[in-house]
Amino acid sequence: MPNSPSPTGRTDAVALTDRTDDRPVYVIGGGPGGLATAAALRARGVRAVVLEKADRIGSSWRGHYDRLHLHTTRRWSALPGLRMPRKFGRWVGRDDLVRYLEKYTEHHELEVVTGVEVNRIDPHPDGSGDWQLTATGGRVLRGRAVVVATGFNHTPRIPEWPGRDTFTGELLHAAEYRNPAPYADKDVLVVGIGNTGAEIAADLTEGGAARVRIAVRTAPHIVRRSTAGWPAQATGILVRRLPVRMVDKAGSLLARVAVPDLSAQGLPRPEKGLYSRVREGAIPVQDVGLIDAVKSGRVVPVATVASFDKDAVVLADGTRLTPDAVIAATGYSRALEPLLGHLDVLDGRGRPVVHGARTPKQAPGLYFTGFTNPISGMLRELALDAEKIAKRVARAH
């Protein structure tokens, strides 16, 4: 039987190399995807060991901004084998989600080892079909299969804007933003109008920032998180497998009814259809205050950033701004190349070529979860992937 983890899911890393003689399945990443997969494997009698580089599970969720709530419903965000408590409300907050992940680890008695970072994955040299993991502390681990669940939002990415290093104001990635208190009475430019950038911009205006602008490269589709009690996630689930052109047309009609035209405020309706953008990786912005903030002028859309020049930010249309702070909501990289770039299992954008229960033809026994951003909700898809992966692994071994 595995050691019982602490409430944070921690197991002694020192003993790790002494506990692998039965070739467990290694799950890399102690976030929702990794924990869900480990629980699904354990339910099928397969030993799974979760390796988490941080000192606690759910580390990326712990670091998100204070205001964060899921844009997916509590019901469709639960992981296999444990419901989320009703007291969390319909839209689960950051701290409640972290508490849920801790309870999930304890409830399923998951074997989680913290403080261990896997640096490289290779086929085992003996040709057995097993996998060899090279990890911190000189550890070399052997597993029958590997599930990579290091996350869609792994490494913060700030573009290499010309002159960026000369900027005399504050420049930070959205991953470092916690709340609006440090920006009270300040002029702030948020760069990027995905869900994170939109929510941070709204948070800043409500928290007392003197001026908030948001730099927009491509106008996003904006949807209401819920309309007359019907969550946008439910629509995403229903339309996910419909023809793209059909969903684009329906989305355009719905937007004209539910979302005001913000063209006069600098945020025109997108030219490309909603689902066409989703297929390119651009998830719609779920409104949690942005629409009202833009309509009222409290958040002002501006052109995308072209460069920096000491105290100024130069926009693509030539406008020069002098904000006190720039918050870059410019996304993340998967950062998988050092881990397994040598295995030819990544596409040109550094994403796994397969996910879920499928494995690369040249790498049987290597699985990926959490590297897509589906319109139906990431946590829901992580839960589905966990069951599929566990079923496939149990059948194979």
C-alpha cells in the first residue's frame, strides 16, 4: 500500500527511488489533470505515483490572482470520484478549488511526491517498452507508462518587444498579479484580451486604478458567462462536435442579441467566427465585468504594443502611452521541449501531437493530458481524459 499523503499531498521524496521496483505509472504534474488520472488509475488497481516539482499540489492554482473564479460550473468542474461541495457556489473560487484538490488527494489516498522535477523522459534502454525518467537529485526512475500533466499554463511568456529592457515603469506578467491594491490611483496598461487580461482589467477598475487601458491585437469573441441561468459552458458542450460553420453562424446571431456592439469604444465584433477562432486556439472571453467597464469608459481598448521606449509604450498605431505599470496577459508556453523534445512527439508549436488515451506511434505508453483549451471546459475534459487514459493503461498492462 502507498504511504498515506499529508493533507497537501506530500510524500517523502527521499524514499522515492526505493519505492519503484514494481514499475508504477508515473504521472508528472500535481494539478487537476495529474491528480484525476492518478485517481482513475488507482481505482483500476494500477499503482500511480504523481511527481510534482513544487512543494504542494495545485501550485499553479495557488498562484493565480485573488479574484479568480472558474468560468465553468461546479458540477462540470469536479474530478472523477469526488463531487465539489455545494457551499463552493456555482462558480468556484481559487481558494476553494485548492481546498478541493487537497481533499481529492486525501480522499483517493493518492501517492504524491513533491519537490521532484522530472528533467527528461526516455524509452528505457533495455528495450522492454518501459520508460526512464531522469529527475532532480540524480534520481533515475523506471515506469511502465508515463502521463505528462504539466499543464497548459506552464511557463509565463512575455514577448521580446523592442526596447522592453529600457522601460522605466513596472512590467510584470499576469502570473505575478494578485489584486488591484498596489495599483490604486495608478495608470495601468493590460496587454492581451483573453480571459485573464479581461478579468484583470475589470479587477483594476473596481479596485481603484486611476486609468486602465487594454491593448488588443485581435478583437475577441465575448460571451456572457451565464444567460438566464444557462451557462456558456453548456453551450460549448452541446456545439463542440457540430460543423464549424454552423456554430460560427449561431454564435454570431447570439452575440448580436446578448452582447452590445462595442465598436465605438474600440472593440469591434470579430470578423472570423467564434468556433473558427476556437479551432485556432482562441477561447471566447467570458464576461465578468469587461463589457460594462468598456461601455462606461473605465477600461479603454487600445492598439497592440509595438515597442517600449524608456517611460513610454509605443502602440502599433503610433500612439505613445506612459503608464505606471504594464501587466502582460500574454499567455504561457508549455515548455515541453527539454523534457521530451527529442522524442518527436511535439508539433511545431511545442504541443503534444496526441492527447488523452492516444499515444504517439513511436512512443507507446506515453500519455498527455491538459494541453488543450476546449470550449467545453478544461476541468471537464481533464476528468474525461483521466478515465480514458486509466482504462487504456489498465487494459495494456
